[in-house]
Amino acid sequence: MNYLTELRQLDVNNAGNWPAPFKAGALIIIFLVIVVASYFLIIKDQMLALETAEAQEETLKNSYLVKKRSAVNLPELRQQLKDIEQSLSALLRQLPDKSEMEALLVDINQAGLGRGLQFELFKPATQETVNAFYAELPISLRVVGGYHDFGAFASDVAQLPRIVTLNNISITHGNDGKLILDATAKTFRYLDDEEIARQNKGK
């Protein structure tokens, strides 16, 4: 009770005359207030800045390791790019240009006739489907013949020097006992520089 009584009687304006235990307690309280205030006003922001800097350091390290691996593998990557370019060039050579499309259509027709097939329909589409660097031309086919003749025709088409695919194949029986093959043959040609420029401009 004496301490409580003395605490009530303390003169805030005359702290120099306080008893030693109260002076010590006041100093401890002031010290704690300063520490807490320093943490929230200074140290906390610095700790957040440090955490941000450490996260950025980790990101930069990972980026450096990725670039280092790429640099180490650069000769292999260049060789892979060269191989891809050569493969693309070989594929492009299998795509005819505008001037060769008519000859390709004749080749498809001759492949069927050479196997004894009778064409009831050979109708190239009036509109091509244009893609990034090539155009696709579907041809509606209806041929009459035998089952093995159809297989030989498909094999001949696959061996043409240009890319031709047979799609949506349907085989039905005809009135005279022969089979009817309905299919869509798709041929492809590469776009010339002017067409590619027009495509890029349209995009």
C-alpha cells in the first residue's frame, strides 16, 4: 500500500526527486515505449524492404541460372534451329505454288484413272482456306471402282511428290455391284510473298 500511496503522490514535474525504484520503473517504461515506437516507425519498414530485396535477389538468381543454361546450350540450340529451318524448307518444297496447282490436280485425276477408277465427281472448291503461310484447297471426289482399286489409288496419292490428303472417306455399294468412294482430297500450296504480306496486313 505504501508504494501505491507514494505513486499517487509523485509530482510529474519534479521527476528528479522521485524515489529510486520509481525512477527505474519510469526509465524502463520509457525505454520500452522507444523500442516499440522504433519498431513500428523504422525497423518494420526496413524489414519489409529487406524481405522485398531478398525476394528480388532470388528472382534474379533464378533468371541468371536460366540464362546461364541457355548460354551453355547455345550451340545445340542453334543447331536445332538450323535443323528446324531445313525441315520446314523441305516441307515447303512439297507445297506447290499457284502455277503448279493445275498440274497437281491432273496428277490426282491420273492416279485414279490409272487404277481403272471412273470419276463421277472431281470438283475443286471455288474458295481456298488461307492460313499463315499456306493455302488449303479441298476437292470433292466421287469415284466408282473396286475396293482394292481404291486402296491402290490412295497409295498412289500418298506417293505424289506434293502433299495430298484424303479425308471424310465413305464407301457405299452402287447399283451395278461396284463400290462408290466419296471423299475430300485436300491439296496445299504455299503463299507467295505478296499473299503473305496481305495476310500480315489483314491481321
